[in-house]
Amino acid sequence: MGSSSSSPSPQHIPTPLPSPLLRNPWREISWGDITGERSYVKDFQPQNDDVRHIRVLLYGPVGAGKSSFINSVSNVLRGRMTNSALVSATTADQSFTKKYETHKIQKENRGNYYPFVFNDIMGLEDGAGRGVSTHDIKLALMGHVKEGYKFNPVSPLSAGDPFYNSSPSPDDRVHVLVCVHSANSAEMKSSVLQKMREIRESASDLGIPQLAVVTKIDEACGETDNSLKNVYKSKHLKKKMTDFSSSLGIPMNCILPIKNYSKETCMNVDVDTLILSALRLIIDFGDDYADKL
């Protein structure tokens, strides 16, 4: 009898998974070279002599990291951990910020402050009567909201109120509007998105420049968590930013991904690089607008 032989079955070679990273970054940034950027910010002065400081208004959903961004900017400029704007570690679904406050960042020589300030307002929440009123934000853009005003979602600020500034100076007005959004958040609720669009339209009507800061990039992407230098190579983050750009109408070149200081106790040069890159654009945009007032 002839012996039958079976041919060996071909080995199954698994198809390699596509890389989560692009071969080349889609935006260039000088990693670690923070001396020049920090010097630029430290030497900055508004072009308009009637404007003492560039006013940056931060807005966005609850828990996006608005107060943390202010603290992170302070950390980077002072070269150590600071706590300029109080941050809640627990109220992720409720706004921790209740009052309209101006946050200044102290320079190394005590008594002097940087010529730009941040206003961190109550977060935008889903549904009517929750979170900051878009009416109040519109008034803030024009400089009508006084320091210390307590936000009331049910009863927005009106003329005649003690906290209504009827004659705002160029300093009182907002010079640049910055949306703060978390890369790690779920899809934005339609009511929150609508509020953000209304705010953007109001700023556009006033000619106020607008940017967006995308936070928590390390939590949203494992590759970026491993190394922040992957931020502009991450396919996931690029898609997140593209989707955000489409939904809100902010151009991609005006969307700046960062990581806030949160769990760190020491400074990190890559965190600093992203924050300084964003800060320089913010103050430049604001200064161009203030120079026209």
C-alpha cells in the first residue's frame, strides 16, 4: 500500500495592528526649548498704552480644567508649584467656581504682576437654569461684570445691579476668549454645545479673538500618557481635536492641546513646553485685539 502524506498547513500569521501613532507629527513644536518662550512672556507688554493687562476669559464645560490651567500657567512662569485659583478635586459634575474673579500671576520680584490676567467663570452645564448663564458671559465679554459677582443661573446680571459695570474701561473688557475642553470627556451634550456656540457668536460679533485649550491629553491617550511628545503624533487626539473643531467651528490652528499640572509635585519640561506654547498665542491674540481699542 502506498503511504499518503499530508502537506503541512500554512502557519497563520496575524495581521499587525495599525500603529496608534502617525509617522510624523502633524504640528511642529520645539520640545524642551522653553527659555525663549518664557523670556518672551516675561518681557511681554501690551502695545496699547491704555491697556494695563490683557484680559483672558476662560469658559467651557464643568470639570474641563479652567482653574487648573490658571494654576499651571502660574507654575510654569514662577518655576514652582503654586495655587493661584482654587481647584476642586471632587465636584466633576458641578462647577466649583462661583464668582467672577480676576486671577493675576505674580512676577519673581514681589509686588509686580504679569500684564495679563485670567477670568475663570462658572462652568457650562447641561440643561436650562444650570451652570453659568450665557447672558452673563456676554456681559463679561463687554466688561460689564464687576469683580466678585456671584453667578446665579436662574437670575442673570442686569443693569442696575451693584455688580453691573455701566461704563467699562478698555481694561475691563475681555481681549481674548479661550474655550477649555477636556480631551477625555464624553461626547458633549447638545445643550452645552449650543451654549458654547452662542458665546462664540457673541465674541465674534464683538471681534474678540478666540482659541481653545484641550486639556487632559494624557488621560485621553495612552501613547501621550507614556510621552507627551506623542501629542502631535497621536491619531486618537488628532481625531478628537478635528471633531471638536467641526462641532464648535474653531479652526485647528487655534486649538492647543496641553496637560495641566494635577498630580505632579515637581516641574516637568514637556508640560511646560505645551503650556508656554499655548500661552504665547493667547496673549498675542489678545494683544492684537487690545491694540485696536
